Amino acid sequence: MALSRRRFLSLSAGTLAAAAAAKLAFTRSASAARPTIDPGTDGRIVSSICEVCFWKCGIDAHVQGDRLIKITGNPRHPLSNGRLCPRGAAGVGLGYDPDRLVKPLMRVGARGRDEFRPVSWDEALGFVANKLDEIRKKYGPEAVALFNHGAGASWFKHLLSAYGTANFGAPSFAQCRGPRDVAFDLTFGAEPGSPEVLDIGSSDCLVLIGSHLGENMHNTQVQDFAEAVARGADIIVVDPRFSTAASKAKTWMPIRPGTDTALLLAWIHVIVGEQRYNRAYVEKYVSGLEELAKAVAPYSPEWASAETGLDATLIRGTARRIAGAAPASLVHPGRHATWYGPDDTHRSRAIAILNALLGSWGHRGGFFRPSGMKLAKFPTPPYPKARPPADRLEGEAPFALEPLAQGLRRATIDGKPYPIKGWFVYGTNLIQALPQRAETLKAIQALDLMVVVDVLPAEIAGYADVVLPEASYLERYDDLVGISWRRSGVALRQPAMPPPGEAKAGWWIARELGLRLGLESFFPWKDAESYLRERCKLSGVDWDTLVRDGVVLAPEKPTVVEDGLALSIGTESGKIEVYSEKLAKAGFAPVPVYERPDAAPPGYFRLLYGRAPGHTFGRTTNNRLLGELSHHDRVWINAKVAADLGLADGAWVRLINQDGVQSAPVQIRATERIRGDCVYMVHGWGHTAKGLRYAKGRGADDSELVSRVKVDPVMGGTGMRVNFVTLQPAAREA
């Protein structure tokens, strides 16, 4: 898929056309004002926030009566700028998904058989509250854990904090961005942000290392990437696969999987050794350059060539190009960074150090520094003091910034450091989100209570004791969302349509449970609107404007040095620490080191995975509208390798990993756009939940094949690209 702005917009328009169940006439003014409605129609526009992914773009929901007609980008919101990705535009398909959960369910029979009976809300909430009370009395409130994803989880974090637990585990940390966040925090004293605060549109040189812009469809970044491409920016893509981003690059570097840190160290070797770093910036802001120079001295391009399979001249030349564009030179930090375990924080640290040498932190074309907008909390009593989370044993992952989801799973199995007996699962399908599925299923069977709060009946719901149907993001209020971007502010999610059946908003579910648990003082508001009005009043935000526009922006402030930003560094030393004393004192390498990845067994290929532009992993594969763009996956394999195996393009195979785990049948895509030592597939297919009538049986589930991990000792992330597969011809399943 091309990534020009024209193509990006045409794809979004095509999805909107598919989404329109009826036609309503709207016209948009040229400025960032509200869209206007043509005379003679009875339509209205509700400005809100998308939740198809974590980006939280501003949306305008076009409504006629109670019927949602279409969704467009809110031109007043700085993360959407009036545009949406295909997934956001097709949110209509989630709202009207015929497989929606519409009534509370309670399990009958054995856990995991996906058999339930519908019950009233009173019965469901009474059962959950009684079980929570039993667990609290027998084990203490800390014996309950929340696994969560999405803004709506804030209501349940509030509920369970008041209940007395601190066990909140989001797979988005230890299974995704954790190594990156820890590495940047150690280096700059700040994380890259979510969304990442990257000035891609102004970059003169952009380096993407396994970061698939145009396939991950992070809206603002894709818009900025299109601008960079249109300006002729020097784009360098490092990836074993010729991705969409690689098709827009001046240089594609098809690196041997798992050797990225070797390349990064060689780039640092050249930039430091040839004194091509941003001297004035480094002298003012950076500490540890001398130690860094000594550490990277052995890592020459010739050494890296043997590790990476890349030409030494290419390595040296790209290092010079990267340095030559500084400070408007950006090495993208990526997002999903849990690749190979022990190497992951070091790899992300090397990326952070490269950006420090370039002077990109705080400069145009690099990382801008938003001020954010301070929002007052709703006044409630202080939470009871809770025990430290059970996700780690003494000495484990000392630099983790959040609890580890797989650590809470382990504590559920072995009771160390103390037992976990109840799970709340909000908005995350742990069957696909956590690696080593057998461990997840083992932990579930050890629980006294598992509650799933969700919109669709994904696989994890089939193992629950109680399933609570939530209103979708199109049908509910959520808490205020702060915007930390070039222009900071606050945004509002508000209902644009009624929920189906008996589905309820998360705030209502959490409050009702709180009242049943004797936590009335923590819920001194009658509904979400009164709660949000009070927060706005205390924060000095005009409620009526927020409701009307969906966003209220703070006064503009400089975000880069060129515009007057007084740059400060958030580390304890006040300097960018390319040599980390913290890591050294904890017994880790203070400067990144390279660990050679394990080689594939004979006849096996390294399993790589990623995203499709029309889907947010498994969250959207049941959306019939998005199915018009992509309704199955294919396994990429090198064309020559496929021919050697006697496999034609489109042939059906099963993937079998090193532990004998087999996938469902899936077609291959024989292509020259991937190296011969790996295969690639899109994450999120291969659903087995019987309630997902559209997605069930489509494609293969890559997470099923991730039966092994290597753990990052610095922060506890689960490196998952350590699995290998072989291909076996198979018949297509009916």
C-alpha cells in the first residue's frame, strides 16, 4: 500500500464508503471549525475519542436519530487533524457488530468450555461482589489482579485501588513497549511518550528499525511520514522484510534478524570515532562520552557486517548520512520492543544514545518536548495502603516501570511472593496478548474468580466465571484524556449512540460494584457526567466547549529549542546519560552490549510478526467493514526458499514450532520482499472463540506459536522473536 497523503486519504475514504449504512449530507469548512449539517436534515455531530487503538484520535460521530452513520476525524484535535486511519473510520462496524456482548453471562460447567447462561445485572454484580469479599477476607485485597488495556480501564483501576490492591498489569508494557520506555528513561529521564512525541514531518533523516509506519497506522505519525516522504527526507529502513515503509525509503537494509544492536553499535562507533556527533549539544547536555567511546571501539562496521549480513561500506555510509542531518535526524524509538529478551533494553538504549549524539532530543525534526495540561483529580478519600505488586520476586527486573503481566500470571500459579486468586480482565484478550499460552491457561484454572469486561466475546471471555458486557467507546463516557503533543489539551469521550441490549458503560459497572463492596465514599458522584463536570470545573476547563468541540487546547508553548524551549533533562544528574551509573550499580552493562541471537535449528525459520494497516491486531478482525480490506492473513516466505520447498504462492501450510506446536492451516505469500532465514505473519488472526462468528477460523494465530520467551533481566520484558517454525503442506480447512 502506498503511503503518499493522497493514497492515505483515498484508503480512508474507501473505508468510510463501506461503513456508511445510510447517507447523511455533511459539509466541512476549510478551517478547523465544526462540520456543518446541510439544511433539511435532522443529523447531529458528536465529537469524541476513538479507541480502536491506543492513539486516541479525535473523532466526529455523525448521527441521525439514534443511528450512527459514519465517523470522520475531528479537525480540532491535534492527533487526528481531521483525518482517520481505516480502522478509526470503520468504528461503525464495531458499534453494530452482530456478535456484541449484550447481556451479563455466568459460567455453567467447567471453566474454559465457553458455556454460559444469561443473567440479570443484579445477579452478576452480586456474585462478583460476594466473591471479591470472600477473597478479601481469606487472602487480603491484594489477591486480586487487573489485566487491562484501554482508557476505560481507569474506572476499574479506581475501584480496585479503593478495594486495596496494586496488582495492575497491562501486557502493553512487558509484552510491548517496556524495554524502550526503560531505556529512554535511563538515558533522558523521560519516556518517548504514548503517542510518541516525534517530529517526523520535519526530519531530514528518519531511521526506522523494525518500525512499520504505514502498517501500524498510528494516525499522526503516518500523516507526518507522508510529509517527510513528500519533502524528500532521507529515509533509512532496517528490516528483514521489505515493508511498506521500506518501499518509501532511500535505503533498505535487510538485516539478519536479531542483530540490530550490532548495527546500532557500529553506527555509534563511526559517529563517535569520526567525531561526527553534534559537538555543541553533546558538550552541553551529555555525560559519559569518553566511556561510550571506549566501549564501542571494538564495534567497527566490518565487525557488524559479519553479524548483520550487511555490507560494511553501507553501514559506514548510512552512519555518516544520519549524522550529517543532525539535529533534524531521528532514529525512531519504535513501540513493540520485546524482541529477543536480554538484548532488548540494550538495543533501545543504543537507539536513545544515537539520538543523544545527534542532538535530536528537544530539536525540530527529532523529539519535541510537550508541556502537557494539568488536570485536577476528582476529590475522593486516599486509597488504602496496598502491598507491593506480586509481579516480581526479590531482585527481578529492577528497572521495570510498571507491573509485569506475566509476573502476575506466575504469582497466580505458584503463590509467590503471595497468591493471586482473582482476575479482572478489561479490554485485553490474554489468550493472544500473553506469550506461553499454556501458562495462561494453567493460571486461569487456579483462580477463585475471573471476571471479563469487554465488548466482544474474545477467547478470554470463554474462560471467565462472569462476563460483563460493556458499552463500546461510541456509547459511553470515559475519564478525561490529557493530550501531550505539539499543542497540549484535554479531550472528551462521550456517547454518540445507545449501547445494544443491556450493555453498560464501564463507569457504571465499576461504581455499582464499589457500592456493593462498601466503597461508597470513593464514588461520591451519581453518574459520569457529573464526575466529568466537576473535574472540568476544578481544572478550569469549560465543559460546554469540551462537549461541543470534543477538545479544549491549552495556550501554545514552545516544544523545540528552535522555538524557544528551554531544554532540561530529567535524569538525576541533569545530563543525558549515555553511560548509566544506575545500570552499573545494579550489575548491568552501563553501555549497550550485543548478544548474538540463537541460530535456527536446521530446516526452521525465525518467526517474525507484525501488523496490517486495516487492523489493530485481534481487536478488529471481527469487524465486517474492515474485513472488506483484509479478511485473512498469509505467511510471508522468501520466494526462492518456497520454490526449494516445493511450495507455490498461495499454497496451504501448517506452521510447526520448535516445541511441536502447530498452527491452523494458512496460505503462504512467496515473495522476494523477505530474507530467506525468517517468515512473517500478521498478529491477531486465528481466532477460535465461537462467539466471534466472522473472525473464527480465519488465518493462523502467531501467538499460539510463541511457546518460548527470553526475559529481559533489566526490566522483565518477554522477548518473543526467539521461536522458530517449519512449514508442512496442509489442506485448507472447511
